[in-house]
Amino acid sequence: MNDSIRYNRQIILPEIGENGQHKLSIAKVLIIGAGGLGAAVLPYLAAAGVGEIGIVDDDVIEISNLQRQVIYKTSAVGKYKVEEAKAMVSELNPLVKVNAIAEKLSGKNAISLFEQYDIIVDATDNLSIKYLINDACLVTNKPMVYGSIFRFQGQVSVFNYQNGPTYKCLYPDENSQSLNCEDAGVIGISVGIIGMLQANEVIKMILQIGEVLSGKILVYNILNNQQQKYDFEKNTIAKLDKKAFEEKYKVAENQIEEIAAEVIVNEIDNDEVLFLDVRNADELPKINFKNGIQIPLMKLENEIENLNPNQTIYVYCQSGIRSKIAAELLQRKNFKSVKSIAGGALALSQIVKEKIAD
Amino acid sequence: MIEVKYFGAVAEKTKCEFEKIPFSEVSLQQFLQDLEIKYQFDSLSFSVAVNQKIVPKTTDYKLQTSDVVALLPPFAGG
């Protein structure tokens, strides 16, 4: 009865009713990101009585967050966002179960997390994670409620809703760049408005009312109050299964393949591959590969254009630590096949000596 | 005239949110190339809409008088 009173003003809406309230109470929503957008989405879903809400974010509250992440208090600076968000909800509406997940979303945890929820809200602030969320939603067959901000403008859409178009159908280029709030600047109101529009899409999907922004992107400009909707179609037919997902993200998750020096001994004369020495020029032992090149780790990023991203590259340093860092860098830059030689130059020189002795 | 709308980081490059460009029977591809030359979008990535509908940039389409083209980059803030 207490619940009915709490939710009375929405239950009396003909579109909701007791039945709709029940739908809300059994819904499970996962919010990725407890920043500006998350801080707007969360209280509205919680207040409306969404039964279970997960929040994923490994950040702690900084004083510069408070002008837009309005659920946090000044006294909570330095504390985990998800813990504070959970505490906020428990005071707002103790009927809601909140799962505070103080982790970074990655290829490793995305699928198992998404499987536990009905709807995934993208409240993140960088592009590469949006592709990760999109892909994980495809694998787990969940709708993705997208929101993002550029200064005084915002975008909202719902992807993968009932097999509808995805983020990749709208923005196919996974390597594109855009500034986040830290770099571009942002005012709390724009994340607030866009976050509330996201919460609205969530509620509509749960209640099955209205028109979901599927196959449409809403663009909102708070400076002139213009909003426009653009239609887009599904154009990626390739289904992403769990195996393909794991292969794709293992690479991005620092799963650098290490290879033993013994194994690559036969590659020494192979012109198709490249041996990349990331040590400084004065480090010993020197190993002279005819298909070798030396670029110290510190200079690698600036000299990356000297390397062919489609070539198999074996990276080595003195012992195998810097080469791993270098291999990670190259993988992030979309090099196709990069392996780090375990044991580095020390192991390698031994093997090369033995080979020459043969 | 073709009306062009610019959003996000694209509008920062063009220094305007919309403009009208005198119409001269061009393909969408040619039109986008001309904009690229004019504004040097470089590595900025964006999707293109014609009359409120996102279309592939390579689509074989001849722009009609009174078409509205929009360049929509992805946003990342949150």
C-alpha cells in the first residue's frame, strides 16, 4: 500500500497504472558511467521505481565533477562514485536494489554484466567504450540507450532495440575521435537534459508506451532550443557472437601475445616479418637482424608511421617488459599482428648464437 | 540553394551552424569534397544526412534544390 502511495502520481496516468508500475518494479537497468549523464539518469529511474539498477564506474568523485554531477556532495570528494550513487538512491527510494560496480567496463566483464539486465544505458564519455557497449549489447541482445554531449549540444538514440539499427550503423568508423567533457567543456544542464531524455527512453521501453528513438538520433542544442531527429537504417548485417567479441576485445584488453625466443628462430630470415628493438641504441647485446629496426620505446609513438600496421612484428627489449608496453601501444594503433618476445634480447641473443653455431 | 547544417566539432571548424550554398547540380560526393576543401575537416569523422535521413557518404545521389544536408559528428562527452 505504501508503494502505491509513493508511486500514486504516475500510477494514475492511464499509460502506466498498477500494471505499468509492476513492469517498472521488475525491470533491471544497467547504467555505464556515473558521471554527468549517469547522475541525471539514475535518480529518475530510481524515483520511478525501477526494481534493480546497476551502476558501473571505477572513478572517484573530484571537485571538478560537482558542477554537473549533481547527485554528489562536496563532502564525498575522493569517494567512489558508485558507492555514493548507491547511498543517494537508498535515501531516495529504498525499494530499489542498487548494484554498485566499481569496475572499469571492459571486454572481460561486459558480457557477464549485461546478461543480468534488461536495458543498458550508455552514460560514458569516450567513443571507444561506446563501441564496446554496442558490441556487448549485440552479443547479449540488449537495447543500448545512447546519450552524449558536445558542449551545448547533445545526442540521444536507442540502438539494437528489437533488432534495430546499432551505434555502428550510425557511426561506422571505430577509430573516430571526439572531445569529451574534460577537454571540450560542459555545463551541467546539457548533461542533465540529455540524461533525462535517456531515462525517458528507458521508461518508455519498460512500459511499452510511446515511440522509442530506435533508428532515429535526436540532436538537441540547448543554446537555441532546436532539436532535430535524423533517421538511420540498419546496415551492419554481420552478427557478432560471443566468440568474435572475445577475440576482438582480448586484443584491446592488454592481452599481448608473448612468444618464446625459441619459437621465432625460424623467422629470423623471413622477410615478411619485422623485428622491432625498442631498447635504446647503447644497450647490449646488439642483435643484427636483416629484417630488424630499432626504435626506442620513448620514440615509438612519434615514429609509428615508419612501421607497417599489416606486417607481423616481433617486439623485443632487454628482458621483455618494455616490449610488452610497446606491443600494447601498437595494438591500440590497430597493428594487426604484434607479439612480444619473452625474455627479450638476452634470450634472443642466446638463440641467435646457437643458430649461427648450427 | 542547398541548406547545410553543421553540428558539434564540425560546426567549430565551419564557424557556423548552417549556411546556404548556391545550387549547382552536384552529386553528394562532390558536394562533400567541396566542403572538405573549404573547411579542412581532416580527421574529423561525421555522418551525413540528406533531408533528415542518414545516407552513406558514397551514395550515388544528385542533390536537388531545397535539399537540406546535415553533417553529424559523434559526440563523446558525458
